[in-house]
Amino acid sequence: MRIARRIALLEMLVMLALASQGAAAQADKKTENPESAAQNGNAAVNKPLNVYRLDFALSEFVDGKKVNTRNYTVTAREDEMNKLRSGARYPVATATVDKGAQFQYLDVGVSIDCRVVERGAYLELNAVVDSSDIEGADAHGIPNPSIRQSPVIGQMKSDIRSLIRPGTPTMVSSMEDPASKRRFQLDVTATKLN
């Protein structure tokens, strides 16, 4: 009986030793440095880091004539979300209180979220471009003080899923303003930087 217990205890110790060796090997794999991973043929580490300059040109047309173009540039790493924000926060009085007014702030300007992925000779472009302005504002975005009512916000938003050729300007969106004779066009040019 004593011998059977000792054999069972010895078997359990051997199994624990083998299990701990397997766990240690797994831990070593998780903490493996990039150089040794590359030597072992890890394809994800060997993939080159591709970086592109994305030039967005947002043009405004009135009666078919180009009246304004705003340019925005993002340096984008491939297959990562890249973001650009430009604009101002505009206060709007929402209520009056004893000694003043309460305000809510509107974000007005341009927001670009984009991701590019190489697809052969093309780039897959996934982007959301949102541009807003205060109707009746001057060239600096300051509303006309003679307008005492709540501001009217004009907005152009485009959710893009497209293929573009690097080095070639590509029109990815065009839309008419239903409240005026304005038309907006969005062109993108991608340039590989590495």
C-alpha cells in the first residue's frame, strides 16, 4: 500500500513537472522579441510598414463654377485608423437664468477619419468626411451679429468605401446642397512615402 502511494505521488510530480515546462514554453513564446520572431519566420513582423500622404481636396461649386477649395492632409499608416479634426466650438444660448444664459456648444469644421489598405496596384480607402459651417458666417466662421435667431448649420458628410490609385487624384464623392445651388466635390490623392 505504501509503495502504491509513493508511485502515485511520483507520477503526479512527473506530470506537474511536464505541465510547468509546457507553460514556461508558452510564456516564452508570448514574450518573444521581434528580432527572434523574424528569425523564426513570423510573417506579420516581416511585413513592411507602409505610410501614405492622403490629400483631401473639398471643393465648392456655385452654378457650376468652383468658388472655394479647402485642402486637408493626413499622413496615414496602412491598415490603421487615422483622424484629422479642424474647426471651432460655437456657443449657442439654450436658456436664460438669473444672471446670464446657459450655452450648448456646437462643433463646426472638418472631421476626417480614414484607413487605407494596399490591394495590388490600388488602395482601399475607407473614410468618413464631415464638414459643417454656420450659414451666413463670414470668411472666419463668425456669424453675422444681425441674425438674432438660432444659427443654421450647413453640413456635408460622406461615408466612403472606394479603391483609389496612388498618385492619381480621384473624385470619391460629389453632392448637391438641396437648399441652394451649391455642389460639393471631394477628391483624394494618395502618395506612398516609403
